[in-house]
Amino acid sequence: MTDEPMTAELAEAQEDALRRGQTASLQGSDRNRVLQRPEASTAVSLSMSTDGCVNVRIQALSAAASLDHYRERGNAAFKAGRYFDAVERYTACIQCAPQASVICNRALALMSLHKDAQIPESARGAWCLVGLRRALMDASRGAARLDPACAKAYYIAGACRLEIARLDEELGVEARVEMLSMAAETLHEAHKLEPADRRIYAKMEEAVAQEKRAKKLTGRKRQAEEEQLAKRTRILRRRRNAQTAHLNPKPFCALTAARRTV
């Protein structure tokens, strides 16, 4: 019996059977018997070989379906306040196909980790800083580099730096000023990309104001430290002079001594 060419109806039926997770076989002695994986939305591609045989290649879940699936589940988890679950869903989405918008969504979920019900009240402060630092890495090293025109990435990075400068008590004075300066600069980049966004402009003004205030406080503190250092130096000099005064008597004037003897 000669093999009949595969019609469009047969190919469509084969693809439909594979998508339903059923075992399908192609008619003809030279055609391959196909075993379908149990995934729901499997993409099937058919290619004709030179001898007329049909090779069916089963691929994994299609990228578009996976992206939509994980993004929607991540958004639902975020809205429900399950921020750890949202981070996991967004991470799965990023692994399928990295996108700046999804990385920004994961950064927002990281910023909110301390609000998750799994975190006890006593540990929320520490988790807040952990989430802010990881969100900063996502926004600055991930989304902004992947899409330099993504204003949301610059906004999130600037907001993270602003909050870190405000909450991290281990930051020194100079490090705090530098963090605020970087926050203002990053938010300025976001404002240049989205000049009509009032939220970005308000956050940029806040960063600039805090930077000026921190620099002023730093200047005052530095001046006070310099004055205190000068005062201590004067006190030490006086003590040293008092201790060495008897070791260095005033030179005896021979002429004055001769006059006294006369």
C-alpha cells in the first residue's frame, strides 16, 4: 500500500490530539509513532523529509503561554499580598524570557516582602532592608540594563536607594550622602524618560531635598569635629609646654650677670 500525503485536516487533528496529551500515530508505514508529553499547551512543529516521511518534533510549553501564565499568577499573588509567591512566579516568567517589565514587577514584590504574612512583626525591619537591596539589584542591574529606556526601572532603583538611606542605621554619614545622591541621579534619569509622570517628579524632589539636608548636616558635623579637634590640640600643646618648661630654662645672659656683680 502506498502512503497518502498528509492533508491539512490530518495535521490539524494530529496537533489537536497532541495538545490534549493523547498518544497519536500518523498513518503510513514510514511515519513515526509519537508519544505526547502530559503538558497542556504543547507546541508541535511538522517538517517533511526528502523521502516524504513526516518528522514530528514535540517542543516544551510555548514561550508566550508560559509568560502569560506565570505573569498572571504573579500579579494575582501580588494583589493578594502573597509576595513570596509573587517573586517565585515572576522568577519563573523571567527564566522563560527575560523582560524588563517582569523584572520590575519582581522588584516591586521584593520591596514588599516585609509585608508578607509569613514574616513576623519582629523581623519585618530586617526583611525590609533585604528586600530593598535585592529589588535595587533587579532594577539597576536587570531591568535598566535590559531596557535602558524603561523609566519604571530607574524609578524603582531610585526609590530603593532613597529608602535604604533612610532606614539603614549602619550607613555612615558619607555613605548616606552618596546613597541619596545616587537616588536623586537615578530618579532624574527616570524623569527624563517620563517627564509627565508626577509621581517620578515628586520622588525626585524628595531625594534632592534629603540630599541637601544630609549634606548640610554633614557639613555642620564636620565643622564641629574640626573645632573639637583644634580644641583638643590646643589643650595638649599647653600641657606639653607646662611639662617641659622646667627642662628648658631661659638662657642666662652673661652680660646681665656681669652687671649685677659690679
